[in-house]
Amino acid sequence: MIDDPVTLSRLLTFITLGFHIILATVGVGIPIFISIAEFIGIKKKDHHYILLAKRWARGYTILVAVGVVTGTIIGFQLSLLWPTFMQAAGKIIALPLFMETFAFFFEAIFLGIYLYTWNRFKKPIYHWLLSIPIVIGSSASAFFITTVNAFMNTPNGFDVENGVFTNIQPLVAMFNASMPSKMSHVLTTAYLTSAFILAAIAAFHLLRNKSHQYYKKALHLTMIGCFVFSIATMINGDISGKFLAKYQPEKLAAAEWHFETEENATLLLGGILDPDEREVKFGIEIPYALSILAFNRPSAEVIGLNEFPEELWPPLYIHYFFNIMIFIGMFLAAVSFIYLVFYYFNRFNSLNRWLLRAIVIGAPLAILSIEAGWIMTEVGRQPWILRGFLMVEDTATTSNHVFAMLVLFSLLYISLAILLPTILIRLFKKKDAEKELEEHHVIL
Amino acid sequence: MIELIGITVLWIFLFGYLIIGSIDFGAGFYSFYAKITNKKHSIRQIIDRYLSPVWEVTNVFLVFFMIGLIGFFPDSAYYYGTALLVPGSVALVLLAIRGSFYAFANYGARESNIYLFLYGITGLLIPAALSTVLTISEGGFIVRTSGDVHLLLLELFVNPYSWIVVMLAIVSVLFISATFLTYYANKAKDKDALLLMRRFSMIWSGPTILLSFLVFLTLSTHNEAHFQAMLDESWIFLLSLVSFVLALWFIYKQKYLGLAFTFVCLQFGFAFFGYGYTHLPYILYPYITIFDNVTSPEMGITLIMAFIAGLFLLLPSLYLLLRLFLFNAEYVQGK
Ligand code: HDD
Ligand code: HEM
Ligand code: HEM
């Protein structure tokens, strides 16, 4: 394995993207909440919200710095590890990649301005206006990069003549079949994950018996976000499933261990597969549910893996990742729903310690869910890198040095993974929110 | 047409990175220098005030160049991608260390000497690493044997031309950065910092011009055709020299420091565009030219349109950034 460039390149891509995606996700989601908090603070003349926005922005800056770093790495690494693929992709899907850099640029400029102009404007609302380009820039960059990934799953907008790509239509390639469902799911899950992380921070402090109003306001604001976006996530997750059933049936079938094409298909949760007999043990089967997930009709016919030659099957372990994602999605929706019910019906205590604990656990679970979702998507595309056109094994670099690079980057990510949380914790411990509120640092 | 517009756009962005990146890289080094020699108060504040709002923008220039290169000339992704795995990865790790440690040092735990050291030293190593790509593009180090593309790393390592380019990159960074900080210190009305940075400008000016000549001369041993093309267009390089002399004169006299820095930009601008122009049509000797390896017209035109639309968004934003931080006397003076 140490001398197989394909496997090693996959591993290195996995590590880099697995690391980047966490930072990218919060990079896309947190600006929205900063912007909302500042807006409420200005409108209600409540300096708690302003401080909230300030403290979030401070943490966000450090996360962005590491996000930019890992993003730059992946941007170059794609060419270093998958030169043949990038040569082909550059011809067809360069447009959104190119536009993504503009989105970064836009965001970077305004983030620089936003951070250093808290007290420079006479009217606070002018400062708030600066947060809008940050929100637009970060979500736009997620949008553009997601179209590239969508293109890898459902390539479109070109013809192949004698092995050469002709008749290239960049816009058709960008707005491919997989784009709408993927884009909406990626964006809402980014907002959802960020909301849960911010909520978990507030809940954590409340569990530590800090009872300042500041934390309660933070918790309530973010939990509303959690609820809205968890519902949206379930809806467009369902749409993603329907997309797969129609355009990438082998991925859905592999994720569901669904071998025979059949009507009234059952949804399978968990279980252990006997690979030779193709029998599932210990799984929970929900009749008709897969047909409903795929086509909204209990009797609909769902295509099974046996329709495809076995060498084109994606690895079957993606089943577990799919399950993890769905379980967590349900859990997050339930937690935020219960919180809101408790909050608005005075009979219950929305600061119930068990509920707060569930919220704290929700943050790492949401991140896990992001990872699981991406693994299911990317591994589920195997063995293709450009579905139907290019195989992963034909596009990797031929260099003998991938293993050394794998070690090098692993060391880098390990140090970043240790330093990043340490620094963030130290930053916020040095000056806790109560102290800052007392100092009246916040000027309205 | 597309190939010419494409290469021009890319070269402009690379030049932008060269100037802004050099200021940033050099500033990191001077900041570290000031820390260990305890010249803390004067120049470090100036450097912090300039760098804080713009550090992220610098990086985007590099990413932009890279993505643009793949977009306009996709085949270069194949050649450079295959050949540069090792040096490219090393440069990436350096960039990663620098970017994250800047944030850690500045926003997180203040005043850690290790962070500052890493930040300062990577500022010199990164330009060194990146400049070798220019050397490689001159040909002779990437070879194609039976369909496989290889980098001759050892040959690159023992090649005198490649080392001179590396040295030129390092001193240029220190020179460009020093001249900019001289100007910025002047605006901040900080006499101490001004004199210190002026001294550094003078110190590094000699090596910069000397190494530039050396690079020019050694190129003749390495890529005769390119050397000849540069001789044919020698007027561009003479303009570069004139700009250098003017810049140095103003800095020496401590007058018109903004203009002096503009002349430094012109000096590098003439040299850089002259170099790039005479390098054409090759992107990589002798495998990739802008004519044979340009992307399809459909993609090319769409990219150019996206670029123009993007500029309408970016130029006003950049203007706002510069107005609020660089050309705002109150901010610069720390009021
Ligand atoms: C917080 C994260 C999160 C949560 C709670 C969910 N998902 Fe998800 N899911 C993602 C995060 C994610 C993701 C990481 O964003 C993916 C990976 C690639 C993509 O397009 O989005 C994804 C992909 C993805 C795909 C594959 C799309 C494709 O390959 O084109 C499907 C079918 C679903 N999801 C379905 C669901 C369903 C039915 C959920 C029910 C609750 C759900 N997801 C919750
Ligand atoms: C520009 C868009 C993208 C490109 C060019 C790309 C390319 C690749 C390549 C070449 C691989 C390795 C081959 C494989 O194992 O399938 C891979 C795997 C992977 N990608 Fe993507 N990808 C893109 C988008 C994304 C995005 C947006 C994510 C999410 C962060 C992502 C997550 C992953 C993961 C987790 C793997 C590892 C899967 C495995 O182990 O096989 N990819 N991707
Ligand atoms: C293969 C996939 C990806 C590539 C090639 C890629 C590329 C990049 C690059 C080059 C940067 C640094 C930009 C700079 O210098 O400012 C970056 C940062 C970032 N990327 Fe990724 N990215 C990928 C996946 C993703 C995904 C899936 C998302 C979002 C869902 C995302 C969102 C971001 C964000 C938000 C940042 C920067 C932090 C910020 O500016 O806020 N990226 N990415």
C-alpha cells in the first residue's frame, strides 16, 4: 500500500478534505449568526447581543485563518495528486472554481474591514452592513465549490469525440442535475452545524452555573436557528435521496444494501451484511420507507445494485455513514424542537440540565454528521472520479513520493488540530463574557 | 486572443502577489527582528497596523493565479501537478504554518517567540520555494520519458542558476518590504521606525540589483533562447534600472517616499513583465505554450466575462479597504 500512489492519494485527499470541511462548514455558517446578533443588538439597543457578535467574530477569525490555510492546500493539492483529473476538469468546470476565488476575495476584504471598524462609524448600522458581504461571500464560495463536486457526480455540458472533450458549455456543466439538491443540503447543514456549535458554547456555560442573561439570550437565538435549519436539512436531505434514486441509483442502492430492483422497497437501518450470501443480520427494516424516500410512493420501484456490473459498485460500507447522518439529523431536530416547546410552554424548564447536555453533545454530533455525509457522497461515487467518464485509478499522480507527503501533511494537521482548540479556549478564558460586560467595552 | 488575455490576467495577478506578498513576507521577518532586538515599540506597531486587515487578501492572489492557470491552460495542471508534488507540498506546508501562526500570534495568545519565529522565517522560505517554479519553467528540470512526467530534483538542487534566483527572491522581498514600510512609517509620523526601515532599504538595495544582473547573466547558460529574447527587449530592463535609481535617490533623501515606493513597484513591474513577455509563448519550456495548450474558446470567453464581472465587484471593495486603512491618516497614526 505504501507504494500505491492511487490509494495514498485518496488517503491524503481524504485527510485534507476531512479537515478542511469542518472549518469550511463553520466558515460558511457562523457569519450569518454574527450578522443576526449584531442586527438584533442594534435594533433592541441591547449590548448583550453586540458583545455576542463581537466574541463570535473573534473566534471566527481564527477559524477562518486555518480554513484559508487548509483551503489553499486543497486547491493546490488537487492538481498535485490528481493531475489528469484536473487537466480534464479544468477544461469543463473551471468556471465555478474561478468564481469561487472571487467570492473568497470579496469575503476576505470585508472581513478585514469588519473586524477593525467596530467603533469607526457614527451609526452602528453602517458597521452591520459590512457583515452582509461576508455572509454573501462565504455562502457563495460554498455554492461554487459544491457545483464542482456536483459536476463530478453528474457530469454534463460537453461531448466526447475520440477521447477529446468537445462542445464545452461551462454554464451547463455548472448547473448540472446534482447541483440543486446538493447545494441546498450543503448550505443548510453548514448553517445547522454552526448554530449547534454556538448553542453548545452557551449551553456549556449555563451548565457550569453561569446564569448571566447573556448566555440565555445566546442560547435562545441559536436554538431558533437550530430548529429552522434542522427542519430544512431533513427536507432537502429527503430531496437529495430522491435525486440519487433518479440520477445515481447505484449510490443509493449501495447505501441501502438494496440488491434486487423491486417495488415496495424496505428501508434498512444498521445491520451487518454477509457479503457472500448478501443477507443482512440484526438490521431494522421499515417496510415501504425506501420507496417513499426515493419516489414519495410506497409502491414505487427502486433500482437495485444487481443492475450494475459488480466492478462498478461503490463500497458497501457507506451504508453506515448514511445511517449515522440520518440518525444525527433526527436527533438534532428533536433536541431543538424540545427546547422550543419547553421555552414557549412555561410549565417546563427550557434550561433543564439534561436538555442542555443534549445541546452540548449536538455540536460534535453535527460535525460527525458532516463528515459522514461527505464520506457517503464521495466514497459512494467510487470507482468513478468523474462519473461515467474517468476512473479514480486512472487519474492519480504517478509519483513515488506520496507516502512521504502523507506523513508531512498528517503532522501538520495533527499540530493544527491540537493548537487550534487550545488557542481558542485560551483566548476566551483570558477574558470571559461577564468581565467584558462589566468593563462596558461595548459602545452603542 | 484568449490566450493573450488569459496570460496577461494571470501575470498581473502574479505581479500583485509579488508586491503584496513581499510586503507581507518581509514585514513578518522585520517584526521578528524587532522583537529579538527589542526595538519593540516603533516598527512592530506599524507593521501590525498595516498587516492586520490585509493578510487574508494576500493569500487570495496566489490562489487566484493558480486556479486561473488551470482554467486558461488546463494542460499546465498536468505537467506542473505531476512534477511538483514534493516541492509544492513543502511550499504548502510553509504557507500553512505561516498563515495559522499569524492568526495564533495575533488574535490568540500574544507574544509567543516561537510563533513569531515561525512567522518570520517562513516569510523568507516561502518566496524561496515559490521562485524555484520560475526556474523550473525555464525548462531542463521537467522531463517527459515514455509518457511519464518527472522532476529532476537533484539537478535543480545543484544548479547555480536556481540558487541565484532563490537568493534574488529573498533579497527582493526584504527590499520591497523595507521600502514600503519606510513610506508607511513616514505616514504614521514615526521617525524611529522611518530611519530604521530606510536603513534596511539601503542595505538591501545593493544585493537586489547585483543579483538581478547575475540572474540575467546566468540565464544565458541555462536557456539561451530566452536570454536572447531578453537582450532584444533590453529597453524594458533599462527602464527597470532607471526606476530603481530614482527610488533609491528619493529614499536616500527621505523625500516623496510614496513616489519612491511607486518606483520600486515600477522597477519590479518592468523587470517582471519584461521577463514574462520574453518567456512567451512558453509556459513550460519546451512542453507547454500559450497557443497550443489554451482552453477551448467557449470556456475562455466565459472565464474572461466572469473575470470582468468580478472586477466590478472587487475594485470598489479594494478601494474601500485601502481608503479605510492604508490612506487614512488617523488609522495609520493609530488614533
Ligand atoms: C449536519 C449535517 C447533516 C445532517 C444532519 C444530514 N445531512 Fe445529509 N449530507 C450532509 C450533511 C448532513 C452533507 C455533509 O452536507 C452532504 C455530503 C454531500 C452533500 O451534498 O451533502 C450530505 C449528503 C446527503 C445525501 C447524498 C447526496 C448526494 O450524494 O448527492 C443524502 C441522500 C442525504 N444527505 C440525505 C440526508 C437525510 C435524509 C438526512 C435526514 C435527516 C440528512 N441527510 C441529514
Ligand atoms: C472541487 C471539488 C472536489 C474535487 C475535485 C474532489 C476530488 C476528490 C478526489 C480526487 C478524491 C479521492 C478519490 C476518491 O477516493 O474518491 C476525493 C475524495 C473525497 N472527497 Fe472530494 N472532491 C471535491 C469536492 C469535495 C468536497 C466539497 C468535499 C467535502 C469536503 C469532499 C470530500 C471528500 C472526501 C471526504 C473524500 C474521501 C473519500 C474516500 O475516502 O474515498 N470532496 N475527492
Ligand atoms: C475540493 C473542495 C474544495 C476546494 C478546492 C476548496 C478550496 C479552498 C481554497 C483555495 C480556500 C482558501 C481561499 C483563500 O485563500 O482565501 C478555501 C477556503 C475556504 N473554503 Fe474551501 N474548498 C473546498 C471545499 C470546500 C467546501 C465543501 C466548502 C463549503 C461548504 C468550502 C468553503 C470554504 C470556506 C468558507 C473557506 C475559507 C474560509 C473563509 O474564507 O471563510 N470549501 N477553500
